[in-house]
Amino acid sequence: MAKQDFYEILGLSKSATQAEIKKGYRKMAIKYHPDKNPDDRTAEENFKKAAEAYEVLSDENKKARYDQYGHQAFEGPQGGGGFGGSGMNMDDIFSQFGDIFGGGGGGFGGFGGGGRQRQARVKGSNMRIRVKLTLEEIATGVEKKVKVRRKVKAEGVTYKTCPTCNGSGQQMRVTNTILGRMQTATTCNTCSGAGEIISSKPNGSDAQGLITREETVSINIPEGVTEGVQLKVGGKGNEAPGDSSIAGDLLVLIEEIPHDTLKREGTNIHYDLYVNFSEAVLGTNKEVEIVTGKVKIKIEAGTQSGKILRLKGKGLPSIERYGTGDFLIHINVWTPQELDKEQKQFFDKMSDNENFKPSPNKLDKSFFEKVKDMFS
């Protein structure tokens, strides 16, 4: 699609003077200004086109190149002209061309200020709470309902545009220097940057028209969270004064309740299982309670103390969705501390028995090798 002629955009003839170009741009900028046409994409595009046209035609050198070669004069890496139409940054437009509207700023008098004076939406303060979770809740994810006391706008409070800054939230100061006019912006001391002040304040509200209210907030906690993770519930923090303000966020710090028998290590879970001497010698079946239920495991005959059984994928899910950890069962053979006469006689007879002499082979790993395997 052919690009629209710059003179046509500003409603001018090719013989227009610089004064007429400036006047034409001012007319188009006021007509399509975003403050006058909120949420109108077409008006915004026309506003950008007018700014691009003025940027070229207000410069005598660029205007001469445009008059001779048209848009081709500014195409490609060597062109050096224009803002690129719809790709323009609105703040750049306001900043660069604000001086044509007087006062040294980007404001248009009746509008709410332009460029870098435009009001940013005021956001309320964030709130922070702690939520304690069990290992079972961490394994599956959980919805927690918590009560919070937050600042909200009182019913019936009304606001009006701040007369000092005209709703921009800023006060502009212009000083003349040897380098030209310098413009600085400071936060409006009347509205503290909100752009609005209270016009009607209900009884019981504070100076900003806010009250404290207790609310129940639902927090969806994903599976696999870890101690110290901070979650955000958007818009559930304190509200800020003003009709155009937005509420802060509720920041939720996760705390993990230690489990009685299980120990967490990242996504892996460790469990100490004690078996008696006979069970270790003869072998047995055991039921073990993991995080999300119970599983049956087989203890082979002749199992040594310190042996680690790995249940693949029975640990905790990763919050980064990297899979699920393992459940590691550490076998501990319980040595009897007191024996009766018959038992003592039996073990006395077995002390020189070949089956009772330690004879580890290459398959019986050392403690350090087992630790290494756990982290591999």
C-alpha cells in the first residue's frame, strides 16, 4: 500500500510555508490527540502520521529531499528521516513536538497534558503475608483462603481532576538557559502525583477517602513450591485514591511445615526405614507411606544396613515443570541391644560362622559411593 503524502496528511499544499506547516500539524494533533480520543486506534494512527509528516516538513533540508524524491528519500538505512509511521513511540512524539503548543511542554491546554506530563495510573501499595504449607499440600498444589485487611476506596467517595496539574500528576517548570529553554517535571504537591483530589469524602474514611476492610482472598498455590518462594495475587493489595487508580498486589511468601518422618531435598524425598535383624536376614515386605499415599516394597533377604531403595518419580513435582523427583528409602538394620540367654548362645555359635563374617563385594557400595549415587 502506497504511503500517504505528508502534505495531504496535514491538509496542506506543496507551497505551504513553515508557519502553515506548524499550524497544520497543530490542528491535526489536537484533532487526533489520544486524550481527546481515548481507546481510538484510528485516531492514534492519524496522530502518529501527523507527527511523522511534521518531523520531515518542518526541517528545511528534509523537506527539500522529500519534495524532490518523495518517501524514497527516507527509506532504507541511509534515509534517516521520519519515525516510521505506526511504529512511533507516543512519548517521543510528545517530547519532541511539545514546544509548538506553548508553555514549553506537550500539553494542549484543554487536554490532560501530553508527552512525559501525561498521568501514570497510580498504584496502591503491595501487601505481604506468609502462608504455611504441609508437604502433602506442596506435592499436589492447593487453594488457600486467607483473610487480609486491606485499604479500599470508601463507598460514596468521589474525586475530581487536580486543578494544580490539570490531572497530569506533574508540575512543569521552564527556565531559560544559554542552551535554550529547559523543562523539568516534578510531582504535583497538591495531589501527590495522583492527578485527582477528593471532592466528597464519606464519614469514617481517611484523608484519601480510603477505609480498612477485611476480605477473604483465594490463593491458588501450584504444586512443587519451595520454602521462600513468593507468589503474587494481582490487585489484592491496598487500593489507591482516584477513579483511575489501580490496586496493589498481594505478595504471598511460602513457608514449609517440617514433616514428622519425611525429609525434603529439592524434589527428592528421603525416608529412614528401620528393619529388625531377622527381617534383614530373611527378607520381608513392608508398606511405606510416601507423600501422596502408601506403597508396598520388598526387602530382599540379606539386605545390608545403609542400602538405598529408589522409587522413581514418587517424590515432588518441580515447580519449573522439569519432572518429578524420587522417593529414597534408607534401610537401617536395627541391632538388638538386649538378648536373652538363648539368643546369646545362638549368636555365640554364629560368631565364627562363615555366613556371619563381613565379606563385601564390588556390588556392595561404600557410604560415599551411595551418597554420590543419590546426587547423580
